[in-house]
Amino acid sequence: MAQISTTFLIALGLSSNLIMTVQANEFLKGPPNKVLDERVSEDNIQTSLLDEVENSLGKGSASNRLSQMEATLKPIVAALPKNAYGNLEHSGVSYALHRLFVLRRGWVIKGLAEGVHSNASSPAGVLKDQVPAFIQGLFEQRLAGKGFGLHDLAVLAATIEHLIHNEAVSRLGAAFNVHMLPVTSPISKDDASEVLDTYMMAYIMAENLNNMTLEDARQSVQQIPELFLAWNDTQKFVLGVRTRLIKDDADVDFAALAKVVETIGEEFGTFQDQECKQMTDTLVKMEYRGTGRVRLSDFYKPALDGAWTFQESSGYLRSLGALDETDALRPSVMISNYVSAAANCIASSGFYSVCCKNECEGLLGHLEQNIGAPEAGPSTIAALTAKLPSRTVSAPRDIPAALMQRLNDIAASHGGRVPLHGRLFAQWLHHVYPRECPYPHMSETSGINKRFADWYMESDNEHERSATQEEMQQHVANDMDSVEEDDLPVEELMPWSHEEELFVVHAASAGELIRPTASMPATIRSLLLLAAAGSIAFSMIHGLNTISPNGLAMSRSDKYFV
């Protein structure tokens, strides 16, 4: 224990030095261009990591936040495959982090499914969309390949959230700089409103405030209501957060507004998801026979009648993974795939995007919590699912015989048990909850679709994203000429493929080094983590492999934009 305490003091002293270095200049010196704005220094990463490990040893709001993360992660981790040490391997960590941030904040964290690219780290820092994988890699090296326990995972998640908060504060500092306002004294309420408008404009439109003049910023804020149709509602949301956190008679200063923008980031996902639900409800009204699909002819009818919505071309819908072409003569749009597609993501952060919440996450989470294991028998799953309602599906209900047979078939291909985190079970959930659970494409297909979607998003190809009047009219005409299949059961109107792909895999490993385990008290696990973090910091200060910086272009989504 004496050795642990010594390491703790060394790491604590190291973290204090880093804190003094980073926090003094955190928001006063913004990066000079968009390339640097998309990177975060390795010292900043390490400071955040050490802060969160220290927080896990104490009490207060930071410690409570870590406890909340552990509580959310606990059923997810319990239901994921473990290695020989009872811990999560790399894919399980990425999967659990994704689920956590979607459930907790509505954030889709960038780069979780990928490894660290060769150009992730440079003297300028780490690309923000590579930071989660970067930190995970450092942990994995220092924990000797034993994997992550629940507490380790919560500390990693808290570190990512810490860096996201730092980013929000830095962007607020950039907004203050644009308006030439002091960060060390109170400002007027009118100035505060203008700063928050500028901040939100940049957040939503993916603008780099460090490259903007005051005239540029004011012009952009003036134009945004014409580009972002939910701007007025967004201003009301921001005012609500501000009013809740800052009393009328309180000073409005940088620190107070920093709390406001941090809270905005945390709650914006829930706020904008109201629009996502409205979009889902609109599509469900056009749904074909309870399949969770809208015939492309019906999808285009509002646009042909003069509405600005639902105008995506068939090629673009295909690239989003939202087009069902099982019936080539009458293609349809899969509601859950369309709503949860990247095209409906708004708000730009280097670390995450705010996307429509995948309602299937909550349904799967309920099953995970009740099963508490990575797999279960068909009868257990069917019994739980029959009692599980969704926003559009009532319960209790009977599971159709055809779907029960498919569940049994999945189990037969896996030795009598159904893996909860595989493509076939996700496909089964899509059939049970067609409006909530997206149809799962194979990863190879998804990768191809993503490349095409990126191609459509390029400015030179913007016109390809919208269907022409001729294309929309042609689909309507084709549907009128086709033969209806009202006699077929719903299950046969939806595609089913027998291709399996496990989303979370593990390989048993062996080793002699000690690491924090679930059986250790939380305090000892935290001390060991802090020792590992200190070791990481020491190695980082003495030089990591570096290569030339590489820029990362910020993407702009199309949700609400006209």
C-alpha cells in the first residue's frame, strides 16, 4: 500500500503542474485556424484524465457524475461479452461508450468504432475525433491487455465528457473574443444574449469563431433563421437554460455563461429530439401496412405538393442506408433508418454530433438489464419482449409465430442461445419494433454507404442529394401501375437476411500483471488507475511518436436546412 501511495503523490504532483499550465490559457488563446481547432493537446488530455481519476477518489458533484455514469453503464457492461479476466475488450469498450453517451446526452461520439489513425497525434495535438480511441489505447497499454472493468470504463467516459466541457468553454472564450468582451469582469445582459447567439450559431453551423470578425458573426446570426428553421425554438431553449442557472440579480460573467454552455451541450440532444419524434410521427402517418416503411411514392408526395421536407434522391437515401429495395418496383424508406441517419445530425463538436436518438437503444437496454448476460434463450427473450412496449407498439402482446421461428433459428446457429449484440438479433428487433429499431446492414455495406453519403455531402454534389421533380413523379407513377400485395403477411413484406455479424467480440487473454478488478474496493481501483495515468503522463511528456499534422474538414449536416 505504501508503494501505491507514493505513486499516487507523484501522479498528483504531475497532474497539478499540468493543470496550472493548461487552465491559465485554456480560453484566452484560441487556435488560429480550423485545423488546430479540431485538435486537442496531449497535455490537456492528460490533465482531464488525471482530474477524473482524482475525482473518483473524492466526493462532490464530479464524484456523483462518475457514479451516475457507472449506474448507466452497469447493465450494459453486465450484458456484454467479457474476456478471461471478466473485463471488456476493445470492441466492448467502444460499444459501451457509444451506448452511454447516446443514452446520457444524445451524443454520438466520433471515432469510437475506429482505431487511432496514423495521423491522429502530432505536435499540434490529437485530432478531436480520435481522442476517445487515443485515451482508450493509452489505458489498454498501461493495463497490460487485461481489459476494462466498470470503474475503469466510467473514468474513461468521464474523461471524454471533461474534454467536451473544456471544448465548450474554449468556444465560449472565442465568442467573447469575437465580441471584444472581457472574461474577467461582468458583462451586460444584452451582451450575454449576443454572445450566446454567436456561440449557438457556431455550434449549429460548424463555424470556427477564431476565423470570424464581429461583422461576420453578426451577419451569420442574422442569416441563421433562414437556414436553420428551428432557430427561434433554439433561442427559447437557450434562454430557459440561462434563466434556470443565472438569477436575475446575479452578475453575468464568463464563469456563469460557461456553466450555461456546458448545460446546453448536455441537454441539447434531448431538446432537439422532440423534432425527431415529430418527424417520425409524420412518417408513420404515411407508413405502409405497419412495416415501418413509407413507399417512396408516398414519401415524395408532400414535396410534390409544395412542402420542403422529404426531397432526398433515391441515391442519397440508399447511401444513408434508409432505402429498402426488396421490391425493386416499389422501393420504400425505412423510417427508423431515415430518422437516425447522419443526415439528421445537427450541432457540431470536434468530439461528437447530436443526432436523433435511436429509440431502439432504450428497448435493448431494458432487455440487457433483465437478462444481465450477453446471450439468452429464445423463450426468455420472447417473454420479455412480449411485455415490452415502445412509443408505437403496445404491450402485452403475442409474438407472431414467424418471428418466434426466426428467433429459434438465430439460437440454433449459436448453440441454442441468442447473442444480444449481433446483427441477426438486431434484425429481429427491427421486425418486432419496425418504427424504433433500424434495419442493420452488414458493416461492409455500411462502409460503402458511408463513402457514398460523404460523396453526396461534398459541396460539388449537393444537387445530387435532392430528387428532381421528374424522379419524384416517376416513382409516384410506377407505384400506381404496380400490383398491391395486401394478401401477404407483414413479415414477408420486410427483408430478412441470414448474415450474422457480432458487434462485440472478445478474445481470452492471459497475463501476470495486476490491474484494477471489480472485486477490489473502488478506492484501490482508483489509486491504481491514477498510478497508470501518471505513468501515461510521464511517457507522454518524454515524447510520443509524432508525424506531420493533417487537417480535418468540419462537416455540415442538413437537418432543418433549406
